[in-house]
Amino acid sequence: MEEKDRENQQELQSGREDGDTKDEQEYEKICYICRRPESKAGNMIVMPGNMCLCHDCMQKAFDSVIGGNMDLSKIDFSQLSGMPFMNMNFVPPQRGEGEPPSMQIPKSQKVKKRKADAGPGFELKDIPAPHEIKRRLDKYVIGQERAKKVVSVAVYNHYKRVYSEGMKKAGKKADDKAEDVTIEKSNILMIGPTGSGKTYLVRTLARLLDVPLAIADATSLTEAGYIGDDIESVVSKLLAAAGNDVDRAEHGIIFIDEIDKIAKKRETNTRDVSGESVQQELLKLLEGSRVEVPVGSNQKNALTPLKTVNTDHILFICGGAFPDLERIIRERLNKASSIGFGAELKDKYQEDPNILSHVTNKDLREFGMIPEFLGRLPVTVTLEKLTKNLLVQILKEPRNAILKQYVRLLEMDEVKLVFEDEALEWIAQEALTRDTGARALRAILEEYMLDIMYEIPKDPNIGSVVVTRPYLEKRGGPLIQMRG
């Protein structure tokens, strides 16, 4: 009987060791305070409650206790119960899957160990071509052909850059015929009126591609030392999107929205802490530098760990509406007009819907962007103002179209929703008058679909609803058909 118990005990112990070996191969402990993994901070000290502390944080804790004038010589540590792992040289016993949950370290306090550099993780043939990326974008984004081409080529080159850097780290050659050439990035500046799809284009790209992407807002950025987000918070968001993996974050994409809000302020007597100074701070990020960013926070403090991120291979896409830029472009074009019979009319560019396509760096400098900032954004792409036909297509054609969303909502009530073509044209025309781009479409539909969404669930016999133009013009009601 004793021999059988001894064999069972040995099998259990061997199973625990195997489980621990497998667990140690996949995961490593992280410090509860500074959140550094075991590979960075060294061996961990396991505290009660399965909290892991690194030696540095434990030493800081002892220093703070000693600084509080506590006499440690009067404390008998041998009498303290529940703290078996306080000995710095004590190795905690092995814990396997057979132990109760209270004796196991939860995986939330562990991170997967980094593997040795084995390349970029994909083959060159697996990189989606620009026309393939654009084809995917066409399913969600209507119009803006030029912008989709530019973004597709930029992301395609970004994938190849990631592949090239991954092969270099692994000590391999991406191509035997090619020389050792470092591929540089080409940052993008997107200019377009409000509601033209700048942010939506990048958000859609983030869903379709497997590259870490962070979307930041330039309106919250201020100069270091003032209330607001520091410049490093932009990279900190990308690090969080990459799962705190520095290698993945260094090949990610950052989209800075509302970039026109940090233009140089005119006629101000106060320090421009959220304008030109922010542009100066962004120069080092756009061109490429090594910056220390806080992990899990937008502000640096004593309790927040820092990681060093190299921005040399991070693709930056900056977008903004630049509301007063059209007037600046028209003034420049009108000055170029001569006098005489062959002169161009002064109002030639007054009603030009694509006036932003004539933008130059001179116009952007007059708007308030500094030359050093524009020089680090070599690719400038403008988005067209949406027309009535494009707005109608946006309503019904994309895979995630607004009308399809309402149709799906009423399908849950077993009611069929139909929009007449004349009603769609009226909605598009009304959106043009509001001058807020595609954002006006949802606002209009929310306004006119309110009564339908409220009244339809009252009667279970309603089978279909047809939205007509007289209903939108408030000259009648929607056509309702009963079941059967």
C-alpha cells in the first residue's frame, strides 16, 4: 500500500514538473508594481496572493519602510505567517496544474516569453499588393480613389519594410541580388473637408490589415510641462495596440487626426503651447528617434514603467480638415491671373469643388504649419468633397452601409424596410445643405427613423415599411403593409 502511494506521489510530482516546464516555456512572470517581465527585471519574488515582485521594487519597498524610521531590528520575521517566500535566496516550490487555484500564479501576472528572432513571421509573397488593398477598401469606402491608392501603396511598402527589417534581425538576406539597402518611410498628410472619410478610411484599413495601428487626436497634445498629453503619448497608444510588444510597435502605423488644430496661432500674445511648439516636438517622432514612452498610461510618473521605442520605421499618417485653407488657395490662384482679354476670370475657382487639389506647401505654411513639419510629410493627398451621387452610394453600397444597418435592426422585429430612390436622393440633397459631409447622413436618418423605430414594434402584424419622399418632406407618412 505504501509503495502504491509512493508511485502515485511520484507520478503527480512528475506531472507537476512537466506542467511547470511547459508553463515556464510559454510564460514568464511580471512584476506587480513596475509590470516588467522576468526577462527584463530578473528573478521574481512570489508574495502571498501570488503577487510577483522584482528585486528592485522589493528594495524600494524596504527603503521606504526604513525611511519611515521603522526599527526593523525589533521585528521577528520568523513569526510572520503567510510570507514563505520573503527569503531572497529561497526558490519557491514547483506548482503544477494539480495544485489548487490559490497556489497557482494567474496568467494575468505572466506574459509570453519572447522567442528568438526567426524573421518577420510572413513571406514576401503573402504581402497584399496595392490593388488588393484598394479592392478591400472599395467594399467599405465610396469614392476617394486617389486617397485609397496612396494609402494602399504606403501600406504595401510598409509591409515590405517590415519584412526587410525582420530578415535583417534574423541574420538573413531578403534578396541575394539586392544590396544592403535600408528602406525609408514616406509619411502621409491627408487633407480633406469634414465628413469626407479621412478617419473612416484609416479605421477601415486597421480592421483589414494585421499591422498595429493607433489613432491619436492632436487637439489634446501640448508642450511638455503643461496640462495635456505629452507627445510620447502618441507612441504609447501604438505600444498598447501592439500588446506592449516593442518589436511590433516599431513597425506599426500611427494616424494623428485633427492635425490642423496645432497650426501656428495668429495674433496671440500668450505662449503657443498647443500650436507651433507641438509641431516642433513632433519633428523627432516623424523623422525617427528613440523615445521613452510610459506603458499603460499617457503621463510619465515614478510608478509607471518606461520602454524605449524606435520610431524610424513607424509610418505616420496625419489628417486634418484645414477649414480656412480653401480661401488661401483661391487668393493665391487669383493673384496669378493676368489682365486683358485672355485673362482668367476671378471667380473661376470660386465654385471649384476640388479646390484643395491645388494645395501647395506655401499654402500650408500660410495656414500655420511650419516648413520643418511639412518636410517630414513628403506625400500629400487631398480628399474630394462628397457630391450628391456619392452620398447616395454611401447610403446603400458599402458593406457596412447606413441603410443596411437600419434594415438589419428591423429584420430583428421581422419587418422589411425599403427606401425609395427618390427618398435617397432627398436625403443626399439635405446632407449637402448641412455641409458636414457623410456625417449628416446618419443625423438625418436618426431624425426621420425615430417615429418608425418607435411605432413599428407596437403592432406585430406589420410586415414591411416603405420610406417615401413625401414622408421625408413631411407631406405624408411611410407606406405600411400588413402581413398576409
